[in-house]
Amino acid sequence: MPSLSAVTGWSMAGIAAIGAAVAGDLPSQLPNAGTPAPQMPAEDDMGRPKPLELPKDVEAKLAGIDKAKVDFLKSGVTGRYVEKDALFARIRTGKPEEISAYIDAMQALHAQVEFKAGRDVAAIPLDTRSPWFNAWKARRPNSMDPKRDVGPIELTRYVGGWGGGFATFAGAPVAMTPEDLKAGKVDVAIVGAPLDMGSGWRNAIDGPRAMRMTGGAGGNDMYSMINPNAALKIVDYGDIAIDQNSTERSVDHVRAMVAEIARTGAIPIVIGGDHSLEYPNVAAAADVHGKGNVGVIHFDSHYDIGRGRVHLLDHGQPVYRVINEGHVRASDYIQVGLRARGPDLETFGWMRNKGMRYHTMVEVEKWGWDKVMARALKEARGSTKKLWISFDVDVLDPAFMPGTGTPVPGGLTMREAQPIMRNLCAENDIAGIDIVEVAPYLDTSYKTALNSNFLLNACLAGIAMRKKGLKPGYLNPVSVDHGLDSYYGKKN
Ligand SMILES: [Mn+2]
């Protein structure tokens, strides 16, 4: 009898993980058991061409054609340029000289497409003579500024009323240095990262600006009746410097800055910026808390495990890069809200073989949001590790988030997104959060920034609930039941 792994295509490690999960009575830990994964090799060669088997009659038609050309067809790389059935039809109906010319054309195309040393530029050159080479990220020494006491700086001018002074995230005081965070015993440092090269329709550069200018992030959360601004020490940590001509140059600095915040004990909340940021953010959390000690819950309509692209990072590839560099185990990744054109079956197979947990909108369609949310929350809770929440606002329906680079219909509502964010933050030891892909100028109504701020408020309320020792799912009796035990006819 063939082994189970031979039958299903699952790796032995995957099978062992299932066994452990069953023994531990934690079905949500299963790497998507039930049906076998799509055919996937054990190793990580997703996207590599597979040899093409030629039907007998096609092989016969190629009898007079040069062997090197036939071998080229059999290598399978032609699959990038023409569907195999269309290729076979062309061979079946063509004259030998036509077939030969057709293969020549494909070989010529192939030679242009792949990298060729000596012909192609392998790295993007920079002008190292520039006097400003590192100036964009060089920090101004504190001693160049007038002397001041360290700690958060309040920028509101007035004692009461609405606003006044300067716009900050959640109306919080500002902090400039790690010493400010430490001196202020800051719980949460909200920081902008206006990275904008990796997105679709761009404008994520204005995400932080728009969220500072728009209300909703600060103030009382009616569900818990907690005002996070009072319950937590929150600061606006300014924006992280970005080289707007290079994602790669930018993300190293983002990683250093996010780690700097986390090392003080404050929770970093990064306001993007495009979703390339998930890579430096999560890597920074792993730098501070240890590789493999951080799990990630990724809200997105997209899977973001793109790979094999020319640039090693854009907003569709951060998850792959995080996993590939070993900052987080694939099995510690939970994805919620997927519904875009990808992944294809091969990539779903890769995700399953790696033990990733994913919750598509197809799953929501079948089981309903409540069940899927409960499962995702249980999976997040099942880990003893710290949790990073990476929230791409395009997980919401474009009705709520029209201002985002790659909107996809059929997404979450705000009433679905707010409780899961509040509960995740109330239940878990949060390593950090990012809210990304807010592109406010694509939305003349400004509701994208407003809704993003209300999600940020739900996170802050959840963090405050945890600090106060309130149970996840807690709803204040006054706002839920008039403060009466029997308001709806039964004791709560
Ligand atoms: Mn994304």
C-alpha cells in the first residue's frame, strides 16, 4: 500500500502536524484538512516550468524538426507564452516550415525574457557621489535642538473642546525619540510610514496625513465604554522617513524604526503606506521578540505571497518574504478575507503544505461571518506567541474603503471588521499592528480615512480592555442593556 503522503501529496511534517493537532483537540490548528492539497511538490519550486508531455500525434508531426527545438518544447517553458492545447493545435495544423518558424519565434522571445548576464542590469545603480546619500534617514542629534525634558509632548492648545493645536493620530501627544517613549511609559506609539511604490492605484503616501486630519481614532469606544486616550498612554511618533524612489532602501529603515519602538515596550501601530510594509514591520517584531515567536493575522482581499517577480518586494509579496526569510513560520500565519484573482490552485497548495491557515470570502459565503470570525479568533488565541495584526483596508468592501490601491468587491463590512479587531487586541499579546493601503485621494468622500480611524479606535479599545483585565467580547452593560440584568427578559 502506498504511504499516505504519496497518495495525498502531503509532506510527512504536515501529517505529523495534523496528528498533533487532533491529539491536542484544537481542530482550528489543522492545516486545512479534509481534502488533499492540490498536487504540490514537497519543496519550494512553485512556478517552475514542468516538463511538457507531447501527445503521440504531435510528436509524430515533429519528426522532421530539429531535436534542440523539440527539446525546447518539452522543457515546458513554452507554457509561459502559449497554452499547451493551443500549441498542440498549431503543430497539428501547421506545415513543417511553419512549425519550425513558430518555435524559432518562441525561442527568440524566451531569450529576451529571462535575465542574461552581461546584457541586463542586475541591480539598480545609485549615485554614490550624492552628498545626500543617507541624509533622508540620518537622524538630527537631540543636542542640535533646544534642551527639553524627555517624554511625550502635548500639542493641543486648549483644555476642552474639539481639536485646536495640531493634528495627530487619535489626537495623541507626540514623541520624537525612544527616550520620550520610555520616559512617558508609552503603551502605544502610532507611526506613519508613507511608502507608496508597491501599490496599484497609488496615493498610500497620503494615508498617514489623511488619518491625522480625519476624526474617529480617538475617544470613547461605546462597546466597552473605554476611552483609550484615557486608559492608555498613546503617542503619535511622527512619520518614518521613506525613500520614495526605492521600496528596498525604505524598508530597512522602517524595520529599524519599528524595532526601536518595540524595544521600549510600546506597541507600534504603523499607518501605511502600501502593504510592502508588512515585511519590515513583522521582521522588526521578530528582531525584538525572536524569530518564530511572532504569529501574524493578515486581513486582506489578497494573499500577498507573490514571488518570482523582478523586484523582491512590492505590496503583493510581503508574506512570502517574511516566511522565506524565516521571521515567522508559515504555520503561524492566519489570513482573513481573501477573494481576489489569486491564489491559484498551485499557490493554495503551497499555502496548505506550509500549514498556513486561510479564510477566504468563499468560506464566509458558506459558513457565515460569525463562524469564520470565531475560528480565526480561536486560531490567533491558540498561539502562545505575540501577535502582529497586518490590516490591509482592501479587506473591507469598496463600499467602505473606496480609497485603496487595489479594491476588490465582496468584502467585509465595518460592522464585521470592528469587533474582530477589538477582540483580537483584547485577547492577544499584541506585538504590533499595521493599517495599510489607505489612499485617501482616490476617495472624495474621505470615508476611507474615517473608517480606517474607527478601526484604529477598535484596536486601541481592545488593547485598553486587555490592560484593564476585561474579558474579550466584553460589552459594557450600560451601552448594551441599559445597565439592567433583565432588559431583554433574562439575566445576562
Ligand atoms: Mn495587501
